[in-house]
Amino acid sequence: MDIVLRAGIAFILLWLLTKATGRATLGELSSFDLLIFITMGDLIQQGITGEDRTLTGGLMAVATFAILAVLFNFVVTRWPKASRAIEGPPIILVADGKARTNAMRHQRVSVTEILSAARQSGFERLEDIRLAVLEQDGKISFFARE
């Protein structure tokens, strides 16, 4: 039961950590980011299972993470208010061709990153964008000016 409790605490702490890194970071991980997250998983495993190196201990830790992930997903899909609390609302990064620098700074998104994503969506300039929204999954949606 100790492993389940430690796994639950680790899950919550890792969830908070990923929330703190910002959505855009999670939407498109660089090779370095991926390496950091994999290493964190290995390091946290030692704290969860401790000296228990049995298959049962490992499976209990993985099962706890899986159950909590399913529970979070169920809560998010069942109750919209909980979704906003857990995942956060969509955030407007560009409005009427102008960058909203406070929102961008808070989400750790640069103009360069927005322009890169905009080009992939067929926009050449920031001024061509009526609205750019950072979605809950870390992707940016673009809407053209008319």
C-alpha cells in the first residue's frame, strides 16, 4: 500500500510540474525535453518503489499511474468546470494581428514559435491572423482575418 501512496503523490507532483512547464512546451517536445521527461520518470521510480524491486511493486506503481490518468480523463470529460480547473482554458495569443505579450509570456510562447506554427497553417505574417488560440492540448489554432 505504501507504493500506491507514493505513486499517487508522484503522479500529482509530476502533473503539477507538467502544468508549470506550459502547454506549448508539452504540445511539441524537443529531443532535450523528451530526454528530461524520460530521466525524470526513471528518477521518480526510485522514490516510488524504494527498495522494492519486485514485479508486483512495479506493477502496482504503474497501475496507480494508469488509474489516476483514467480518473483525470473521466473527470475532464464528465464535468466541464473540472476540465477548466485541470487543463485550463484555451488562451488567446494573437488578436486582430497583434500578439498578446502577457499571455505569451505566461505560457512561455515566443513570437517566433507562433510564426512558425502560423506558417504551417498557411499564414505568412502575424497581421494575417485574426485570432490565434493556444488550445488545452498545446496546439495553436489560427483563424484568418476577413
